[in-house]
Amino acid sequence: MVNIKTILSTAIENHASDVHINVGIPPILRRNTELIDMDFPVVSDKDVEEMLNSILEPDRFKEFKQNRDLDFSTSIDGGHRFRVNAHYQRETMAISFRVIPNEIPLIDDLHLPPIVKELTDLPRGLVLVTGHTGSGKSTTLAALIGSINTKYRKRIITLEDPIEYALENQESMIEQREIGSDCPAFASGLKHILRQDPDIIMVGEMRDLETISFTMTAAETGHLVFSTLHTINASQTIERIIDVYSAAQQGQIRTMLANTLQAVISQTLFKRIDEPGMVPCTEILLCTSAVRNCIRENRIYEIPNIIETSRRLGMQNLDYSIAEMYSKGYIDRDDAVMRSSNPAKMEKTLVHRDNSVEIVQPPELVKAKRKR
């Protein structure tokens, strides 16, 4: 059997973002959105079981066998950390590893809009980072907390499943609690968190009614709270929160959300063409009085128009961000058009930008054009 740490070390050397272990095929890594076969033998069911036993305590392995799914984190020599999900598929064990960078990223290095950095100066309220799985939500959250940690003397408590970025105390005092080992569930951790004297709370994910309710209560009681949701834009985020409550409660929740929500950052990652890596395109909603009125009065459908007309305040929709990243030479034209909300309109926008703005082209594209 190939040692799992050897596989993970090879993935790190190849700048992978994910590693997948499935029975009947060699390990596979993902690098810059592409799946690549690794140069290792085909994995057997016994191999996967031995891999899990090498990185899990016996009681955790027993829990996995019983529940058929387990989220946890692990590390290898050199300090590289991984978020892990062990699961079953077609009656065989499988493992998915997400590589967690060693260093907390700086907001300025993530190519996020400048307004995002200003959110770290908020005294209270709820800030949500949303997007599909693998869209960089955890990285953005870590960057936000890391920025606060360098400039404010605050007590920060995080609830994560599992802990991803290891945060070191700088100006702030930080406690990181992992679901399953430090506390049994998000809801129980949030139930007691207000007695732990936090200034800032980070909740890894608002998963269900109980988690959402406790998170909103924490924001309502004067804390600055950061969390994530698996939603693709600001309007859907607001609707998702409201819809988890019964019809009788939704009026009260709209009022609470209107009072506490400060911003929604919805992001998706694009493959870069100027250099290896990914870059986020983002929709930004800031809760102005107009947005708060829309939430209270259940006029969520008006929010996209408010975002479109409030660019001077720092808001932007996803298509604007996509066009900006294209103009900077970061992303491919076809990718920009295909993944926009209105491909026909995006095509016209990019043609206009090509004609009116000098696009910063990557060197390899410039050379290719010269050859033609």
C-alpha cells in the first residue's frame, strides 16, 4: 500500500487543491479546476481502510463506519493541513482531501473588491460569504478574520467543521472550536458562545434552522458575526434564511435580518489565464436603508436592481465583476461569457471593453498573437 502521506505530499508538490481516493482507480488530484491522474497504483478497498486507520483515532473510525460519512481535518509533516471527508460510494470507502494553505491569505492578495476589506472595521452585525462548494468561502473568511487579528484587540471565537486555517494570536485573542471534538454541534456551540465573552464570532456554515437562529441572535445582541451559506447570490441568500422559518415567523425574521445583516459577498472562482491559479468574481451587497426596507417589506426581487445602481457605494453584481476580471487579463473570454448570468449581454459588454479599454493581456497570449 502507498502511504497516504506520500500521496498528500505529492499533491502539495504539484500545487493541487484537492485529492480524491476511490477504489478501483489511482488517486486523482485537482489542480486549477482540472482532474489529473496521479502516478500511483490502483487503490483497493483494503488500501482505503488502512489509509483511514492511519489518520483517524479508533473511535473516530468506528463513528465513520457507523454513520457512513465523516468530516475531519488532518496534517502531514511540514505543517500542511487538509480538510477531509470520508464516505462510502457503491459500498466501498472513499476519501476527499481539500488542501488548506499554510499561511492566512491577505485580503489584498485575493483580488477582492476594496469594499470587502472595509467590512473588517464594522462594530457589529452579520456578514455572509456565499457560493457553491469550492468557491473559496473559507479562504475569504480566514482573510477577513486575519485582517482583524492584525489591527484590533478583540476576542474572536470560531466554530468550524473542521478547523481549516490555524489562526495565531496577534493583536486579537482567538479561540477555534472544532465540531465533533471541541463541541458536539454548531447549535450547541452557538448556544453557549455568548457566555464566553466574544467580540467577534465566526460560524463555519449556517446549515439549518437552529444554526441560523443562533447566528442571527448573536448578531442581534451586538456582536460582529461572519458565516457562510451555499447560495449563489445575495437575493437567494436572503430568501434562503427567511424560508427556513415557518410562515408565522417570517415577518419577525425579516425584521431581524433587516436590522442585523451588513453585507453579502457571493463569489465564484475562475481559472486564471495569466498565471497558474484561480481568481474570484464576486457579487457585493451592502445593507443600505433601501436594502433593509426591501427585506422588511418582502421585496427581495428589487435587490438586484439596487446592486446594479449602487456601484458608487461599493456594490456590484457578478457580471460586472466578471467583466472587470476579463479586462485585467485574468480570465478567458469564453469562460467569462459562458458563466455570466446573461451571455448575450456579456458578449456585447466585452466587445465594448475591447474597443474602449486596453486589455492587459498575459505575455503568452501576446506571443501567440504575434506568431499568428
